[in-house]
Amino acid sequence: MTPIRRVHGGPDGGPPLRWDFSVNANATGPCPAALAAVRSADRCRYPDPAYTALRRALGRFHGVPAERVVVGGSASELILRISLCARRRGVRQAWWPTAAYGDYAHAAGVAGLQRTDTLAAAGLAWLCEPASPTGRNESALERLDAAHAWRVLDAAYEPLRLSGAPSLAAAQRSRLWQLCTPNKALGLTGVRAAYALAPVGAADEVQALEAAAPSWVLGAEGVALLTAWTTPVVQRWLADSLPTLREWKRLQQDWLQARGWQHLPGDTPFLCVQPPGPLDLPALRRHGIGLRDAASLGMPGWYRMAVLAPPALQALDQALDRALAPPAGHAVRGACA
């Protein structure tokens, strides 16, 4: 299978974005305590290659043995490593939702895994909750058979959940691989660091993943970020940020309705939106605004829009008058609180 070209939001090689609606990071960030930890990281020495203290801290944070913690350079690095390990251990088919992060498909292509539309037939299955791009709970979890070795729940956006509740209880999640990416919740996406929690009884798979990792897969800044993630001060900051994000999301939903945009319900500080007319992304980009076309996420005709502070919404409101051609008779300007 030919690897699929990866498409992401954020930087695109042009001038810096002034208002970036294309990236799902906590817009109230960066978290001051986490940023301070990253800035004070010891860059003059190698990290512990086994990440012993970090894995213990993450294990205590989640209430699991350190032996179930696998650290990675990023979520994308772990997605690729898991796919390659699954293939080497005999998996031939993979499943992921139709609307999903493109790196699942890319990693399957690199690993030589074939896409299957039947979840039960897949040796490797990727699920994300809350899901990207929709921000909803993942309905496929209701029919997931966790008896297979490679069932992965991408929990990147669970710390940013603004409403609803997880589909699975802790005991059910312990039967799955869980992929955790704190940099989004902390507003520090430039620091590449992630980890996975292995299911109970997956020691062989953990060993295979560890063996497939390069030496020092995580640098000093990544260690500092993940260590800070486990501290009470950082978790308090995150909890305190959620009411602000809820209010900004309410304002953004009101703005979308006033502008005549459709938006899907979801539980996260990002939305799937559809404008009332053709949208000129290059024109928005020239105004320093980034918006994510959701076609690469399996939803052509839709855009994924991060929830940002009111000034960003005001800038988008002004730029759209030149970048969006509304249908005849439709009001051009919307209310922007």
C-alpha cells in the first residue's frame, strides 16, 4: 500500500499564523507551570534512556504499574510504532473510523496493513474519544471486542472534554491501549511528547514496542512536559481553563449561527463547521487566519474549527467579508460578542 500523504493544521511554510483555528490546542494556554518546566529542562545531558522516574510518575498519575507505561516522541510516533509492531506480530488488517486523524491510515500504509471496514476482523483498531474532527463520543466503542491485542483508544482530547462523559469505565479502558498527548491540553503543541498505557496482561507487546523505539525517543523538554503533567499545579490550571473554553465555545456557536454556518454538536473546544457558501482558504491565510479543511479527516465539505478567544473570532468575522461569498440575500455580517 502506498503511504498516504499526511495533512495537518498549523504551520504551512508561510508567514506565522496570527489566528490559528486549525490546531486543537488549549487556547487559554500555554500552561505557565508546564512552560516553566520545559524552559528549565536540562539540555546538557541525556535523559535516562529507560525513563524510569518519568514512567513511575505517569504510572502513579494513572494508578497503574510503571511497567504499563510506554513513552513516545509524539502521538504520531507511537501510532507508527504500534502499527509496525502489530504488523511484525502477525496483524494484517487495520480499522479506523471513516472520519479520523489521517496518521492512522498513513501508519497502516507504511506498515503494510490493509484497511478493513469490519471492526471485528481487524487485528489493529484505532478509536479516538472524544473524536477528531467531530468532538463526539466514538460510537464504535459500543461494539469493540477488546480481546484482540491491538485495540487503541486515542485519548488526546479527553483532558479537554467540555461536556458529556467517556463511553467506557476505567475497568473497560484498562483492557485497551490508551494513547495520551498532554501537549494539546497544555497549549504546548510544539513540545513533542506522548505516552501509551498498555492493557493489563500485555507485557509482550510492551516489550516489542520498547524494542522498536530509538534510543532516547524523548528529549529533555518532552520529559519535563510529561513530568509536569502529573503535578497538582498543572492539573489545577487545566481544570480552571475549562470554564473559559466553555464560554468561548458558546460565543463561537452563537457567532456561527448568526453567520449562517452549520456546526455539529460535540464535547470539545473544537467544532466541525460548514459555511453557507464557498470559502477561500488562501484569502483567509493572507489575513493570518488558519482553518482546517476536514477533507483529510474524512469529512469533505466540512471544516474543523478550534475554539479561540473573542479577538480571534472578531478577526475571522472581518476577514470573511472578503473570503466568503454568501448566497444572494444572506446577511453578510454576524454578531460577534
